[in-house]
Amino acid sequence: KVTDRLIVDMEEVQFCDSNGLGALLMAEREMRKHGGSVHLVNVHKKVMDLLQITQVDRGFTIGDTVANAAKK
């Protein structure tokens, strides 16, 4: 296995539409299929609100820094 964790730093993402949500969900599905997980870090409030409203946040580990996500 090459990696079991995909860390997505969303620091510069201030807007997310259905295409962005779809890409995140596809990444999560592929990682899970191969025994891995997706970690989102530095998620802006507007994007976090969207993830929570759509319940997409349930499929991800969400944290504050890349360093912390890499340690887990």
C-alpha cells in the first residue's frame, strides 16, 4: 500500500460547489475502497457550513493543520 491517508489542505478554498463536493466524495470513496481515509484541514467556515448542511463532513476527518493530520 502506497499510502493510507490523503490530506487535503483547504486553506485557500473559500467556496465549494457541487463539483467540489463530488470530487471530495470520489476521493473519499476511492481511499476507503483501498483501506485509506481522507483528512481535510484548514477548512474555512463557509465551506465547513456547506459540508455540515449536506452531511458530507461525516465521511472525513477534519482538522486544523497538515502536521496534525499527518501524525494520526
